[in-house]
Amino acid sequence: MPDVVHGPRIVIIGGGIGGLAAAAFLRRAGLTATVHEQASALTEVGAGLVVAPNAVRLVRRLGVMEQLLRRAVPLDWGWEFRRWADGSVLSVENLSGVCERLYGERTYVVHRADLLDTVLAAVPGEWIRLGARCASVEAVSDGALVRFTDGGHIEADVVVGADGMHSVVREAVTEPAPPEYSGLCAFRTIVPGHAAPDFALRRAQTLWLGPGRHFVHYPIAGGQAVNVVAVAPAGDFTDESWSATATIEELRAEFAGWDPRVTDLIAAGGAPGRWALMDRAPLRRWSRGRVTLLGDAAHPMFPFFGQGAAQSIEDAAVLAHCLAASADDPGQALKRYQSARIERTTRLQQVSHARRDINHLPDGPEQQARDTALAGSDPLVSNGWIYGHDAEAALTP
Ligand SMILES: Cc1cc2nc3c(=O)[nH]c(=O)nc-3n(C[C@H](O)[C@H](O)[C@H](O)COP(=O)(O)OP(=O)(O)OC[C@H]3O[C@@H](n4cnc5c(N)ncnc54)[C@H](O)[C@@H]3O)c2cc1C
């Protein structure tokens, strides 16, 4: 790791996976930063994440791979698509050995808190300020002024908005654009390993596709729990926060008539969290002057490709590289960062959006055509543009 040198004063708003990854990569690049997080503790809600090779190779470069491996489950089977009514396998990706051979890394599933802790291990504790809620960011000459809700403020040479879906920093960069209602919500629940059937403890990411809904599960926490995410019609529910809860009965009712392995798994879990999926068009810009965005603040996406956190880690690596390369011209560095990233993240937003309809086709000719196409496809290869991407190597000098 290089010695820390003096450089621009970099302020990161938000201590989620993206903000902490930005701090970790800046440190690796020899720069310093402070992370300002509104919460009084660094935590992630109890749900799982897929960590695909494009993110794993960057986590490895942070030197915290051991930390990840302590709790992550390596997948032997990825994207195992099954039919809603009887569980027949529509297609399955064999990851054992193949993923490493193609992309140099395995694919893991992990509790979100474990990924957060992994990235946190690469950030000096004194860089993090908790209970600091940003109220606004405004441009000043050669920098930006960050105001906090407690009345405090700081000046920075660079401000990075890693403050998620409802970013306040975004207002300093682009016109406000309210999200659109998608009509869908995601339920999530965790099933303790001892209550989960062996079927759900396999090292597989299983997706059950059915009319208007889909259901995903995979093991997390070293195999001691099963993460369940179910996407279903939202009705008039519009709360975009996991802290909203539903009942097991409500979730079971959504999947009534599905293969009993689905409904039994729901019954074995705790009360589900519920999250309305809002639709947001890709931004045309996310850097202005000395202020930029990263992760969900820049490019929120439907979770159907499991790439939101991975893209925030890619952003972090590229941002650090650009800032270190042009430490005396941060405005130029932020432009370079945006232009290196925006095409790829826009494409991921678009393909994630398109999968909403494909995953939820009613039974009929279109669904049959989809299932035939799935049977003949190899997502491990067709998604090579996602998994094979090395965000740092892709940077042109
Ligand atoms: C159902 C579901 C499943 C998903 N599955 C996957 C998956 O398998 N793989 C994957 O890679 N991604 C997945 N994602 C996406 C992933 O969770 C997000 O893309 C990722 O967490 C974004 O990280 P972030 O740091 O940009 O934002 P966030 O995680 O939202 O973090 C933002 C942080 O900023 C803080 N903050 C907000 N406002 C302020 C403020 N004003 N001042 C100070 N702090 C502030 C917040 O408290 C928070 O800590 C999924 C998402 C969902 C909803």
C-alpha cells in the first residue's frame, strides 16, 4: 500500500458499500478522505447480495479478500432458473471451475453486512464520521461547501455523493427528477439454516419465474442462513425502505399455488421486509465542477442483474484512480471518471429494467419462447461483458 500523501480534500457523503469502497480505494491510491454517514452506526439491513467476479477482483485488490471469505458462500450454481408451478429447471449456470477459468474469480453470495465489514476493513477508522447528515452541497470557487443538518459545514476540494437512492448531493449536480412508480415491490426475509430445507442450502442462486412475480433464494452467512428476495406487484405500496414490514401470510398469499418448496421456504422465515421498487431513468451527467456521484446516487437500478453494489465498487476504484492521476486538477478527474463509467452503468440500468417484463411473463406463447431461449442460453458467457470487466484495466491512459 502506498504511503498517504497530501492531495485534494475529499469529502464522501454516505457510508454504504459505495462510500466506504470509495474511501478504501482512495487510501490505496495514496489519497485521504472523510466519510460522513447520517446513521449513528455503520450497518446494512439483513439481506443478501451476489458478489460477481467484476466486484470480487476489486475487493481482492483492496487486500481484504480473507475478510470476505470468512462469511461469503462461493456459488457452484448461478442463475438457476425454475418454473413457478413445478420447479422444473429452465436453465442453470455451472459455476464450479468455469467462472474462475473465464473471469479469474468465483461468484459469491454474502450478507450485506458482511460485504460492508469487508470494505470497512480497508478504511482507517478516523476517516469516518457518524451521525453526520448532509443537508446540502453548493459549489464555491475551486471546491464545494457541504452543510450538515446539525448546523455544521465543511469546505472540500471534491465532494462525492455516495448517499444512495434519495441522494441530497445529486441536487448539486443535476435537475431534480422524481422517481416513477414501477408497480413492483421486493420482499426479503432470512431463513435460519436449521429451518431451511437442504434444497435451499445448496450453493446455488435459484430464481423461480412465474406470472407477474419471481422468487430468488441463496445461502448466506457461511451457509447458516438462506436469503430470500421475492418481487411481486406492489399495489399502492410505495415505501422505498427495508424498514417497512409485511407478514409471512401476505408474502405466502403472493405465491399461492406455486411449487410448495417456495411457499414452505417463506413459512420458515421471519417477518419479511418490504421495499417498493421505484423506476429512475439514467442520468445524462453525474459530475459538475468539484461534485460527483457514485453508486445508487448516480445510477440506481432494478436488482434483477445483482449488480448495484458491484457497480458502486467499480465506480469507487475508477474514481480513486482518476483523482490520483490528476490530483492537481480534480475537476478534470471527475469528468474523466464520469466518462469512463456512464456508458456501462447506463447499459446495466437498461438491461436490469428490461428483465422486469421478461421475468414476469404470464403463461403462454411468449413465456414458452422465453423458456426455450433460456434453455439454449449460457448467461455466464452472454453476461461476459459484466463479469469479465476489469474497471481499472479498462481505463484508458
Ligand atoms: C432487493 C435488492 C437486491 C439487490 N441485490 C443485489 C445483488 O445481488 N448484488 C449487487 O451488487 N447489488 C444488489 N442490490 C443493489 C445494492 O443493494 C445497491 O446498489 C447498493 O447497496 C448501493 O450502495 P450505495 O453505497 O450506492 O448506496 P446505499 O447502500 O443506499 O448507501 C447510502 C448511504 O448513504 C447514507 N446517506 C443517505 N443520505 C445521507 C445524507 N444526507 N447524509 C449522510 N449520509 C447519507 C445512508 O444512510 C447509507 O448508509 C440489490 C438491491 C435490492 C433493493
